[in-house]
Amino acid sequence: MNAVLGGFSALIAVIAVGWVTARTGVLGDGAAVVLSRLSFYVATPALLLLTLADADPSALFSPTLVATAGSAVLCALLFVAVGRWRWRMPAAELAIGALATSYVNAGNLGVAIAVYVLGDASIVAPVLLFQVLVLAPVGLAVLASSHGRVSPLRLLGQPLRTPVVIGCALGLVLAETGWQPPALVLRPVELLAGLAVPAALLAYGTSLHGAPRPAAGEAAGQVWLAVALKAVVQPAAAYALGRWVLRLDDAALLAVTVTSALPTAQNVFVYATTYDRGVVPARDAVLVSTVLSVPVLAGVALVLGS
């Protein structure tokens, strides 16, 4: 329980700093957009490169990934089906909503909880790999196509031109080859990578200043649908797949349920801001799912970890 609260308190503190900077105006207008683009185009690719360079690509095929990936895809498809039927949402907004229901905060909060609750940081590696190699490229390809007509060939090649995907690809190349770049090359990459999480959190904090009450207005139904799928359905589906389909042991079952119960990642807000699609629903989904995930994570840890 202390680990869960400790992980969230660090995130909230940085978000609060972002809100204060927006309230005081020290960063000027448009700070949220600039910080989001800094994270998306520069810092996050560097972070993913370093993260995946030390990862085991074979983790993509671990049994636990079937439960986490299966539950994520299920929730994403449910949001797309309901969003299209109920609100006739366009493709770009459906992509943001689908990511909000399935893209978990594995990169920072997930690592902290994996270390202090599960005792092994590598547990989040399969989730991170699946998200950056599958969920993100698909979602970003849809978002990129929303800026105008795109040929099928260009759409298929869009992930190869996306910074975060390029960073992932380079990291996997390093992991597969085992080559260690010289320190002269790694040090600037490490400096840039250190900006990724703070920049995303600060951007999110600045966007909260002056914002209306979350999950209100025209998009309220979409936000609550995304949050319900993220906070309740995804961990429940991961648990069901892990226990009755994959027959995972208790430790693995706890791991897949906890990682699936993590809140929506700030990256979803960064993607929405970068492409200017679904920004408000993404912001609200991150906020509400983060708040609700505290009791959910604590409950999962207490029930399955006992």
C-alpha cells in the first residue's frame, strides 16, 4: 500500500508543479503544447531506446503478455465499438479513446509499483514492449491519417516515421546485437531521456489550469466509458485470462492483474496534444483513471498478494 501511494505522490507532485507554472504564467502561453512536443519528438524516443536496449525481446512472447495484451486489445475494441455506435466518433477520436482504455502507465508508475509491490522491475517489460511496438504505432498511424488523405502505402509506413517507434526500433537493434554504444554517444541520449517523464507530467499539469471539471460536458460519456474499461474491465479481463485460460501461478497472476490495473499513461495525453485530437477526453481520462486506480491497485495487492 505504501508503495502504491508513494508512486502516485511523486507523479502528483510534478503535475502540481506544472499547474503552478501555468497559474503564474512563467512558461507563457502554449507551454503544454511545447512540453508535449518536447516529450514526444525528443525525450520519449531517447527513453525508449535506452529502455529497450536493456530489455529481452523474447519477453514479447511470455505467457503473461497474452493476458495483459489480450485484456488491453479487448478494452480498446470495446471502446471503438461503443464509441462508433453511440457517438459516431471519427477515427482519430476513437484512436485516442482506445489508447486511453488500454495504454497503461508502465513507464514510470508501473516501474515503481513493480519494484515495491511485485519485487521485480522486469515484470513491466512485456507490457512496455507491447505498448510501444503495437499499440502506439497503430494509434499514431490513425492519428497521422486524420491530418488529410493518406495513401495506404504511406499509412503502412507511418510508424517507421514516428519518433517513438524509431526509438523503439533502435533500442531493439541494440538489444538483439548486444552492441554497447560508446559513452560519448550514450550520455547525451541519457540526458534527453531524463526529460521524458517530467516533461509529460509538467505538460499535463499545465493543461489542468483553468480547465473545467473533469469528465463533464459533451465528452463526459466518452471519458467515463474509457475510465470504466481501464480501471475495472481491463484488470478483470487480465485476471480471468491469467487464471482460467493460461493457468498462471499466483505470482504471475498478481503481476498481470496489477499491471493491467495501472492508470492511463500520460503518453496518451501527449499523443492527443501533438495531433490536436481528443485532447480534453484524454486529459480527463488520465486524471480520473489515476484517481480511481489507487483503491483498485491497493485492493488487488491486498487480495491477490496475501
